[in-house]
Amino acid sequence: MDIKNKIIIITGAGAGIGKATAESFAKKGAKVVCNSLSKSALKVAENLKEKGLEALFVQADVSIEEQAKKIIETTIEVYGKIDILFNNAGIVIPGAVDTISTENWDKTMNVNAKGIYLVSKYAIPYLKETKGVIINNSSSVALKGVKDRAAYTASKGAVLSLTRAMAADYIEDGIRVNAICPGTTDTPSLAKRLKKFEDPEKARYNFVSRQKMGRLGKPEEIAEGVLLLATNEFMTGTYLSIDGGMTM
């Protein structure tokens, strides 16, 4: 698939993997719809437009149905179609089953799993028309257990299973559905989480040590994987691990 002039929606596009993916696709000629809960993706879209690239900002919470629907409706109003959906928005709240609050468990599942359901639900009728692609952001923890990430792991496992189910449901409509499974990636989100530890340097070392390659991933490296899943027309119902050897 040539992505020039393709319309791609990226949820959680304000920083990290979402931002890197928006920049990568826009540079290759795609028209990028940048979504975020806050206005962080507005700056991303504005920076792209300053470079002469095509971008649109839509502020919305993917876990709320009317707002998820708004992302799709705004895209159709402006561009008239959708070719690619990257369900990237997600949150990480630490805790084991007996330490995470019920509120934070529900919040994690609502954003990470329900958000994909809602945005995809309203995008699929338009993706049927374009024989489009969905890429869901799962995680290496969907394949390997790690400590203190019960809700996050459960949500990302759900994303991976949902990806396979969606691929089976829509293969006859010509829609491909795949998942990206990043390892620990050096993003602003990670930086914020590290600051909450008593010893941020030790915490960063522990995160790095999970990757056999001995370093964190770069958002741009994950974006390269998203591009592959979007453009390789013989891939559906599968996942791509970019995790520095974390799950090998």
C-alpha cells in the first residue's frame, strides 16, 4: 500500500509513539488526524502544517462513546474517508490485583480496551468502503508477565485478543487488523512515571534491563513497525513485537 494521500487517524497522538507515527506518516504523504485527550496533539498537528504537511487535530476522550464517534465524524466531514486507523491511546497505572483501586482498574480498561472498541466501531463502516487497515497498540506485556502492571497487562492482553477477533470478523470486507507490541519505549509518559519512584535512576535501570538489548526503544522505531503493518497487504490477525528482545 502506498500511503500517499491516505487518511490516517491516530489516537493518543500528542507525544511518544503517537507523535512519532503522525510525523512518519505525514512525511510520507498521508493526511493525519491527530487525536488526544488534552490539546497535546494540537501542537503536533500545527507543527506538521508548518512544514507544509496535512494534519487535523481532534480533541476527544476515546473511552466516551460520543467523543469517540466525534473523531470519526470530524474526519469524514473534512476528508470524506478513512484508510488507516491506529488505535494508540492508552494509559499505564501501576499496581497488582490487590493494590490497584477498582476505579483505576476500570479507568485502565475503559481507555486501553473499550477505547479501541468505540473508535473502531464507528470507523469500520468507512474502512469497509476503502478496504482499510486497523493497527491496535498492544504491548510486550500481553506476551510476558511483569510485576506491578495487573490492569495494564490485562487491558493489553484484551487488545491482542480483540485484534485477532476483529481480523476474523472483517477479513471478508477487505479490512486488515493487526497489533503492534512495543517493549518499554523512551517516551514522555515513561519519564513522568519514573519521577514517581523513590529512586528514579534505579527505576529507569530496571526498565532498561527488561530489554535484552540493554536499552529502551525509540518512538520512531515503533512507528516504523506501524508503517509495516499498515502497508504490508499480506498481514492480518497478527502482531509485531518491537521490544529489544524482551519476549524472546
